[in-house]
Amino acid sequence: MDQRGFSLMELLAALALLGMLLQFGAASLGQLLISNRQQEMAQGLASGLRQARSEAILRHTTTVIQAQDDDWGQGWRIILDVSGRGPQDSDNPVLVEHLAGGKVVVVGNRPVKSFVRFSSLGQPLLPSGAFQAGTLHICASEQSTSQYQVVLARTGRVSLRSEQAGQAVCAGSD
């Protein structure tokens, strides 16, 4: 008698193999999603800094981009610094507010830890008048490495780098 189909053992072996492949695929997919979130955060943050600088130049007014709750991973807001007191003055108009959800760890070195202030000429300046430059690191989860870097030059130029490197500021952010 000619039989067609699969035996129970063949079906079980195929299901076991499929289960193992799905496990590997799920892990890879998870890593891909994390990597995409990090890249999206880096691009969004670089775009936000460029927009804050452009608004300062266009409006001839000091503009501040500030981390939400002192955490760039939560998002940021761009405000016009009409009063000269920056984020401390709630009457300063908010131009843009971007909420990020905090799924990606972003840490700035000291000069850009929680805000960047652009003069009406587009120069990043601290409230004291000193130039402001620094790097925002998009940190890898569970590692002390920086996956992407948003770099603010003293001229106001914003660049995005994708160099994976060990970074001390990421180690303290876990």
C-alpha cells in the first residue's frame, strides 16, 4: 500500500527545528528593534538641535533646547528664551516638544548634560557667555558603550557619528 503524508516522528522533528529557528529569529529581531530605536533617537536629537539653532537665527532670539526632566532619553523641548532666564521662566514660549518615552539611554557630557542654548547668531553659548560644545551619547543597553554620538561643535554645527566605543558616561546611566 502506497502511503502519502508525514509520520508523527517527522512532524515532531520539523516542529522542533522550527521552534529553534524561531528562537534565534526572535533574538535577532529584538536586537534589530533596539538598534533602530537608538538610530532613530540619534537622528531625532540631531534634527532637534539643528532646528533649535535655525529658530535662533531666523527669529534673532536666543533659543534653548532642553532635555525633558533632565533626561534626553525622555525627549526634549525647544523654547524661545525671551526673558533670558531660559527654562526657569515658564512664560518663555515653547516652539516644539518631542516626547521619546525613555526606551533609549541618552547621556550628555557636562556642557550638554541637560540643555543647549543658541544665541541669535546660532552660536551655542552657556548662560555665562562661554562657548558650549559637547557630545550626546546614545548608549547601548546593558553595556557601557556609546552606539551613536550627536556632536555639537563650538561653531554650532551638529554632526551625527555612528562609532561604537566604550564610554564612561554610559556606565553610570544603567
